[in-house]
Amino acid sequence: MPFIPHTPKDTEEMLAAIGAPDLEALFDEIPAELRIGSLDGVPEALSEMQITRLMRERAGQDGNPLCFIGGGAYEHHIPAAVWDIATRGEYYSAYTPYQAEASQGTLQTIYEYQTMITALTGLDVSNASLYDGASALAEAALMAVRVNRKVKSRRILLAPGVHPVYAQVAEAIAGSQGLTFEWLPVNADSGKVDVDALPAGREPVAVVIQQPTFVGTLEDVDRLTDWAAEQGALSIAIANPTSLAVLKAPGHWGAAGADIACGEGQPLGVPLSSGGPYFGYMTCKSGHVRQMPGRIVGRTTDLDGEPGYALTLQAREQHIRRSKATSNICTNQGLMVTAATIYMSLLGFDGLARVASASQQNTARLADALCAIDGIERLYDGPHFHEVALRLDRPAAGVLDALADHGILGGLDLSRWRPELGNALLVCATETKTEADIAAYAGAMRDVFAPTARRRA
Amino acid sequence: MSELPGDLLYTKEHEWLRKENDGSVTVGITDHAQSALGDLVYVELPEIDQELDAEGEMAVVESVKAASDVYAPIAGVVVEVNEELSDDPEKINADPYGDGWIVRIQPSADVDDADLMSPDDYQSFLDDLDD
């Protein structure tokens, strides 16, 4: 399907037709101080040759480091077939064509994506995806307010394991619509929800539970889901989709299951790419589907009785409900979802479970190797998924700088997000890391912590 | 177009009202409204005890081709909703003035008939729409 930009003549004619002097005039309504004239590091228009050279030079600055950073985006092996197929002409478009008469392949892909995500999360319905995990939480919070009309507080309680960036984004998006976000009390020893100090009478409209937590630990999700229900609140699960191949699906948490699940889809075949584009997933119980944001593809039969695919339940959406729509999202991350669908198809459930287990084991190995060094210990005991928070005897920032000199991206400095944890570092080793990689990291860390001793040896 | 029931009052938003003996008012949408919407697939009902402002949003009716707000014709408190519509929204299509009723409201003030239309007035209103 070609998407042909307008010629300058087209633009001129259209401007003349509406009586606007130039394109700039169309943006008059936006106050000047809200507009960004230029972006740092983004030059004026360049030729293809110039831009290729510039981008190659910039990519070269990344070097080829070993990455042990998790914290919400994860380096996994992506089979070559994933992007080979996803970038075929039939799929490779900046815009997702939804017309049923022209786009059966795309719609079927999205339908299969929805099927896979509902299977992973153990819930009934999936949308066609959202922008990313953090904005998916904001959408889930707004959705919970629409669903749970009996509770008027608009108060969302967050388990302490919720990703701090997700909380910030949710606050930025939903805070302006009257929602408030409050943290549940944390047990400092475990880093998890302090289940003995759960607040009564807060009348939360929803409780958000992340599993695995931001620091890689595992919450008692059954208990928290049941507690949310007792409070009259909906439960919103945030889960790393890879982890769901080995952990209990949100739909099976507690007595009745989580009401909504959402999270970051990047681990499913989307490269790290300096932070995006990624995609957010969202699933829910069927009873809540009318309040779900985003597009939903349904399967139907055509006049000849053949299976066919079409957007469904569109009365929730902006082009029909206008200002009353469930969300202003009228699109999805089509290309990322295509890659994720192919990734999941190629790995299968067993393959995804092997990725999850290998990542979990590698991270445990890495943590053991690092904790053998004086001055490094685990921050929390107990089971972890594929991230472990470490307590260091010195600030993490300096350690990370020193590791970078060894070609190692050593993890996420938690002091920026959780200053109360002191000198803390979040490390992650997915299935992409070999024993040699882990040994290289541990060796570099020993150098950083005891440079003189090593030199003498 | 079918006969308009003579014992009801009507609004320009194509809603009907029936004053019940206990002082409450039952509300639904008219045959004209259901026919314009087409086959209904979903009805979002208000909560019992919810307070309604006159002309405020009260319910949402969704058909295969559109979703529309149903506005409260009078101010009051919701005392009963037609729960059967949750599973069977097409009752509104089949019997808009009977089984397809949507909500029963306890008015916060006496209902002023002057704000509403008689069957004859509503019929004229519909006839004008067709012109």
C-alpha cells in the first residue's frame, strides 16, 4: 500500500483552499513557548549520503559493550527471521492499514498477537497494543476508573515494586484527569509490599502490582490481588511478558485473577534501540472490554462463510465516540507487534520459557560472582527473576564509569530512582550472556573494587 | 412509524418518560431513537443511587454503527436500572416503550410537563425532522 507524500503544489493548493498563508499558520494555536524550534543533536536537512555517514559515526560511539542493564528494557536474542519477515513490504509501513477489505494479513497478524498475549497473561481480551509499558499503565489506570464506577476516589495505589518511571508517566498522563497515585508501604528488608501494614479504608479504585518487581523480586501477588478485591478495587498487573512463560499469569492471581494486565512488550523481539520504539500490551477480563482503550481486531466469517478479520468494538474509539472515547489512542505499534508476533511464533511457549529460565539462571550466576567480591552483597534475599539489586560499599555511578572503561555496561544505578536504598546497583544477565561474559564482568568488577591487589597478583 | 404511546411524555433527545404511581419516573428511548441507532449491542447503565442532573449523561447505548449518550430528562436519583439490558440490549429495539425501559428516577422536584412534549407534540417534532 503506497503512502505518497504531497507535492509542494498539492500543499499550495490545499493551503489556498482553506485560506492559510503557509503551513506554519496551521500551528498558530499552539503557544510559541510550547514549541520546540530545534532538537539537540538533530541537524538541518542532510543528503542521504551525509545522513548515512552521520548516523554511522554516531552508532560507532556506542562501541560494542557488553550490556548488563535491565530496568524495564531487556537485551534478548532476536532470531534473524523476525525482522527479515517484519520488514517485508507487506508489513513494513509507518502506518497500520486497518481496512478489512485491503488488510486481511495485517489484521490476522494482530489477531494472532492478541491471542498470544491473552494466553501469556491468562486474561480474556487483548487490544492491538499501546505505545509502551509506561503509558499502558496510565491507560490501565484511566480504564480502571471507568470500570470501577462504584468507587469515586480516583485513587490508585501502587505496590513499591512498580517501575518508578511508569509511576511518573502515569502521573503525568492521568494526574491531569484527577487521578492520584499513592505508594503502598514497603518492607525495607524485602523491598516488597509490607503486607502487615496495608492501609485500610483508602477506597482505592485500583491497586497496581508489578511482577517481577522493578528490582527483580517476586511479590505475593495472590495475596495482594485478593486484598485489592477486598478493598473494592480493581487489580492492575504489570508483568514482563518473558517472565510470564515461567511465572503465574495475572489472570490466575488470587481468587479471581487480576482485572487488567499491562506492560512493556519490548522483550518480545524488539531491539533495545536506545529506548524505542517499543510497544505496550494490555489485556483484561471480558467484562471490562467496553472500557478498554485502543484497537481490537476480531475474527468473523464473511458472506461465503470464510474466516475474516476486522476491527471490532469500535464504538469505544475516538472516531465514533469523539470526546467520550475510552482513549485518544486510535492506533497501535503495528510494526513492533508484528515483530513480537513472529518472535513468539518462532520461539513457541517452550522456547519463551527457556529464554526466561536461562535469563533467570544467568542473572543468579552473575549475582553470585559479583557478591563474591568484598563490598558487594545482595540487597534482597529470596527468589528473583532476571534482575538482582546489589548493595555496594561505594556510589554506583563511579563503579559504572570504571566498568564502562572495560567495555561493560554494568547495570542501572538505583540512586536516581530509589535514593533511600543507598549505593545500589540493578544488574541483569539475559540468555544472551555467556559464562565468559559473566566472568568478564566479574573480573572487571574485581579490578574496580581492588585494583592494587590485582596488580600485585 | 408505530403509534406513540399516549400515556408517555417525550423529549427532543428522543427519550420517553412515564410517571409512576409512587412518584418515580421511568425513562427509555423512543422507537424513533432505537430505529435510528440500529441493532443495539451494549447499554451502559448508571449506578443505583447515582444523582442525575437534568440533561446530564445518564446512560450510553451502543449499536453496531454508533454509540450515543442518553441524557437524564429530569434531575433526580436513580432508584432502579433495567439490569436485563446488560445481557439483552436488543430488548430496546424489540420493545422500546416496554421491556426496553432503561432507568427509573426519583425526581428531585416536581416534573414540569411544560418542559416535556405530549405524544402529539413529539409526533409533530418527528414530522418536522423528516421534512
